[in-house]
Amino acid sequence: MSWWWSGAIGAAKKKLDEDEAPRSFQNVALVVGVTGIVGNSLAEILPLADTPGGRWKVYGVARRSRPSWNADHPVEYIQCDITDPNDATTKLSVLTDVTHVFCVCWASRPTEAENCEINGAMLKNVLTAVIPNAPNLRHVSIQTGGKHYVGPFESFGKIKYHEPPYTEDMPRLDYHNFYYTLEDVLFEETGKKEGVSWSVHRPLLIFGFSPYSMMNIIGTICVYAAICKHEGVPLRFPGTKLAWANYYMASDADLIAEQHIWAAVDPYAKNEAFNCSNGDVFRWKQLWKVIAEQFGIEEYGFDEEGPRLKLTELMKDKGPVWDEIVKENGLQVTKLEEVAEWWFADACFGGNGFTDSMNKSKEHGFLGFRNTKNSLINWIDRTRAYKIVP
């Protein structure tokens, strides 16, 4: 599959040929969480003419009404609250032509026990609605992440987690984790129908675009940088010295989408869990300069004097400032809390560094990668192109 290493990696995507004569669909995808950070990438990549397994028909499911920044994707949009089993059954059981399900959404609750309950129920509601009613269903993929290896946020400092680099054969930690719950539901439900395979995808810190994502680090950084530029203050790194200097790995949203699709159509990838990262390492001290340059901020860096900066504190009263930025630059009308997840950024910038291994993925045939610096710039540009930030 040369597509995985030549057609997708860092290259401009081919646009759909609107003059092309209609063809029958080879596969039918159901993307659950289509407005999320990876769902948005799947909605863009699946319909392309050269995507493996295609031509793809795509259904996209999300809880909210369809946003303008997602509307140009050739997707049949279904507004559905999958936390409600009745809504899920009513709207998803009628999709009898589905061949592949991509579940790339999650819900956040105050405790991990509640996260296990709600996210497990969401996946179960989807699969119990689709599996019995889609006779040609062949594959279900779900997305978890690096917290498979370090535990949920609330467990930090309470348990001993795995040391990086993370490999897929590392055992589950002795702490409840909704990622484990999702896997258990996946195994149970797909096991009820012969011929249905599965895959699990574990990205690290995702670089992508979606104002609806609860873990959108690029969007949050862009908003922070825009506020610093507007106020004429330095772009200070709001994290720890360890986070500033240690090695990290990121996962490009398009790359994750490509791996989901690869696992869905390649027989050698069936019934496996795969890490998914760009393949290179970075330090925030290196990328912070790139971010400052992108926003025209001359003074930036990490201040080793004084207490650690936290965005939840720095940005708590910046709503009116954001409103000014939106108005002055003709941006899409948003509220600060809609486009920036300060708590998530604080968590990202408070860690000790993390890396994984992509060996298993490569050994099974997926050779995709990204240059993380280029990925960062690309997603900043995309965020600007949709007029979310100036």
C-alpha cells in the first residue's frame, strides 16, 4: 500500500473530482464523533478518491448540530446523542449498509468511575444498535490513548505507571480506566457476530483541529498566543521545567485517521492494538519558538524564577479580551471557554515527558509518520483558515 507512505505523508490531499461520474460505494463508514479532533480528519480523508478500501460512503455522528467548519466534508451527518440508548437505536439501527465503524469520541465526567460508566455505555449503545442490523459489517475500531500506560488524570501520583517508551504488550495498570472499559465492551460486542474484526488505536498528545474537542492542545495554545499578542506580553511557557526540557511525542490527527483506515482494510492489522505517534521526538523548548514565530511574538520562553504558571489561573478573566480579539479580527463568534481547554494544557505542561514505540505498527505494515514541527504549523494554519484564531 504505497498510499500510506507517499500519498498521505505531508502531501497535499487530492480533492474530490466533482465532475467524476458517480460510482458504487465499496465500503460504508460510520464515524462516531465526526466533529472531534480525529473524527474531523476521518471525515476529510475517507471520501478521497485514493483512500484504501474506497470508494467510501460516510455517515458522521455527533451530539451537536453540524458546525460550519465540518460542513464541507461529503458526509451524511446524523445528530445523535449516543448516551441515550433510545436515540442511538432509533438513528443508528437503520444504517443497514454500514461495513466499518470508527468510534473516536469520549465524554468527560468528574471521576474516572463515572468516565468508565458513561463511555462504556456510549460504545455499547452504538454497537448494539449497529451490529445486529448491519449484515455486511466487517470491522470496528476504537480510539483510546497514552493514558492506557500511565492511568487517568486522577491516578497521577497514586500509582506506579509504566515507564516510556510505551509498547502495546504492557499490561493494564491496577486502576480503573475508561480506556480499559472501552476495550472490554469492544471485545464483548464484536465477539457476538462472526466475521467482525476490531482494532484499538492509542495516540499520545494529538495535534489536530476541532473547536469541539476537549483535548485540543493546538487550539488552546493558539488562543493563549493570540491573547498574549493582543495584550503585548511575552509568550511564557505555562508549565514545569521538566516539561520544558524533556522529550515528548505527538500524534498528528490525520496520521491517526490513516492508521484507523489502514487497520480497517488490511487483513494483517485485524484484532490488534496499535500505538500511533508521529515517529519523532520534540521538546517544548524547541516548539515554543515555532509557536512564537507563528504569532509574531518576539519575547517568549520559560521563566525559571517564581512559581509555575498555570493557564487555568492566567486565563480565568480573559473572556472579554477574547471577545475583543474575535470582533477586531472578524473571527467566528466563539466564547473563550468554547475554544480553549486550559485544564488540559496545564496537564500537558506538567508532565515528565512521554514516548512510545511504533515498531508493532510498522511490523504489521503501517509506515506512516509525520514531522512534528511541520504538523504543528499545519494545524495552526488550519485553525486560522477556519477563522477560529487570528
